[in-house]
Amino acid sequence: MSTLDASTLEANPLASAAPIVLAAYQCAPGQGSVSQIGWEWYHRLARRRPVLLVTHVRNREHIEASADKPPHADILYIDSEWFAGPLFRLARKLFPRSEHGVFLVASIDFFLFDWLALQALRRRLRVAKRPSLVHVVTPVTLAAPSALHRLGLPLIRGPLNCGLESPKGFDRQLRDESTWVIRLRALPRLLDGLIGATRHAKLLLTATRATRRALPPRHRAKTRMMLENGVALEHFPAAPWPPASGEAEAPLRVLFVGRMIALKGVDMLLEAVARLQHRGIPVELICVGDGPARDDWTRLTRELSLTGRVRFSGALAREEVQREMAACHVFCLPSVRESGGAVLLEAMATARPVLALDHGGPAELVDDEVGRLIPLQSVAQVISDLERTLAEVAAAPDTWTERGQRGRARVERLYAWESKLDAAEALYDQFGLSSRPARVGSVDDAASNGRVEGFGDRQPGDPCRHLAAADVTTTHRDRTQGSSRSS
């Protein structure tokens, strides 16, 4: 509708402002990491400003059943399931053990979805209030260029996370990955040149250095660093440190959570745990998740005489995952090819130190302040470094408790979903893409220097900086009540 009466404004105080079109092909609670990203953006942003969500019809059941569905939800469901369903089933048959292969084939449906969304939005905009911008939040890859800039509205893409290369020397862990299919990622990027999604974007949010490098150099000036993942602090509260580790009655409890696929590297973690056992350091490993590698890892557990020391729990609900994190001493993600790392943020939010390999997304989240990054040189070296680091955790619990506490503080400041939405709102204001009244200190402070503070080119040796609202703006809440965030 193009006009609003008094009753509409009374029922929905946000209705007078121009909406944002939030395009999220994947958007559903509890349906995988990328779908969760889309959902967090939508249900949190829609409580701050009017949002028109454009998403796939397959998400409808989960969205409509969610207790977090925003009041006055405005959702445009796009139905391409007649094509997407058979395509996904074909991809699963072609690549039964490769998630990347399945994803790349099944993602062809996005182009049909995007075209149908463009037509539906054109019809919608002929009779509705004109939006202030389009923000495409999922998929999180450059290989899914959107044509929604053809609506004539400013376009934001991201946060995007892609472009990660596979490390050399880890053939066993990467054996199930269809590398020839992964190389086909270049084809959709050629389409981007034709569609013009990156060329016409007003702003590109990039999660990692690899993503920024994947962009044509001429477009890098309009990038800002923002992690695609976040953590809901209300679901992962800080937990007290468990009973002292390193004693027979309280072994060192190590936790892994993730899909059980070879590239997650749990075989290397099992080898490290076996070495600790041989040294007389009591340890217990809990592996949460399911997937095609579970049988292989269960067999390896028996071969290493770790039966009784390793527990495979299967996939668990979020509440059960949180309890396992609260019960562990240290969280380990030994994945050799991990673009994101949302589970690391959940462990950090629980105040647990985190271990990960120095490659991809985890390399931009983890350091010695909050845990340990293990170099990625060879399988033997990773196993040795994991063994040595876990022994350190058992021997110096006070030091590692402090690392967990610092991890919680970092998540609160940079990676909590509400902090990420604060940062996004500030960017909308700074780039003149928001029609809402500016918050105190937002537009004037940010526009005074024409850029986001602290986000020039990253220099060698500098820590990776992800955008936080404090980098751009001081909110009215901060000025009137005081900020709990530290800089």
C-alpha cells in the first residue's frame, strides 16, 4: 500500500518508515549455519525497522512456527521448489560424501529464485511504499550474484565468505571433496560480470581476507570487514570452569561440534588424544554431530584403544550443545578447510578457550588471547601441536580459564548478533541508505571523515579487524546509560 492510516501506525509504530528489502535465499531457524545467518538478520532487524523479507518457500514452515517470528512480519515467499527439490536430490546422488559438491550443484536453483524474486518485487513495488535499499545476506558467496540491483535501489551484499583454497598435504582429510567441482566456482563469477551484482553494489561486506582477495581489485575499495557469523548470547551464557582437569576423577574434557566429514580433521584430534593417554594424562573427548565420517572415526577410536575415552553423541539440539560446552575445559575445531567457524564463537561465548587450525575463517577469530591457532604444515605436525597444546591446558588451567574469559569479552564486543546489527545500522546511516531518524552520533560522526574508522588495508602482522558498531557510531543507549563494551 502507498498510504498509511492512523490505525496502521498505532498497530505498527515502524510502519511509517521506508522498509529495507532483506533478500535471504537461506533463512530459517535451526536449519543449518547459513539459514541461521539469514534468520538472525531478519528477526533481529525487523524489530528495529520495517523489513520486507524475500526468501524461499521451503523456509516458510520453520519461519511461521518460530516463537521469534517478528510481529507484523512482512514476508515474500518465492516458490522454485519444483526445480530445487529434484536438483538437490540429484546432487546428493552425485556427491554422497561431499558437502561442497552438493552445495555447488544445488545452488544453481538460486538463479531461478533470484529471477522470480525480481519479478515479484517489481509487482510489489508498484503498489507498496518504496524501500530505502536492498540487502542480500544469503547466500554468503560471490558465486551467487543477485540481479536485484535492477530494482533501482541501493544494493548491499554480504557479509560474504568465500574464496578459501584447500591446504596442501592433507589429502586424507580432503579425500571426499570434489575439487574439480569446486573449481567450477569460477563460472558463477563470470555470470557476476554479466549480471553486475558486484559492479552495481553500493557496499560489499566481506568476512575474511580470502573473500576480499577473491574480489576484482577495482571493487575492493567499497568493502568493509564484517564476519558473516554471530552468536546469540542469550543461548550461550558464560559458564564457570568445570572441576580441575588433569586428575583421574576429573579428566581434561575436550569438545568437538560439527558435521562428521573428513575435512573436519577429527582423525588428527583422536591421534593427539591417544598420545596424551599414553603419557598418563587423563582426557575425555566428546564429539557432537553426525555425518559420513562417523563410522571411520569410530573405527579409529577402537584401533587407538580409546574406547571409553571418546564419546560420539550424534547431532544434538542447541540446548544440549550448550550444556556440553559448559561441561568441557577446551573446545577444538581441527578442520583443515573451514570458511566460517560459528561454533568457535559459541564456545567463546560460553567462556571456553578454543583451538583451531591456522587457515580460513578460524584464523581470523582465534589467537593466543582466547586460545591457540595450530599451524597447518603437515598432518604429523598438527597432531604433535594438538597433543602439546592439550597437555598445556591440563597443566595450566588458570591460564586457560583466563583465555576463555577473554574470549567471552571479545564475543560480547564484536560478534554478538545485536552488536552486529548495531554495526549494520551504523553503515546504513553512514552511506545514506537509511530513511529513519539518525541516532545520536551516527551520521555526523561517521560522515565527518567519510569512512569507517580502522578499516584501511590490513597490514602484515596486524590482527584481522571485523566491524563493530563502536567503530562507526556511539548509540543513544551508550550515551545515556553507558556502554558495557570495552574498546
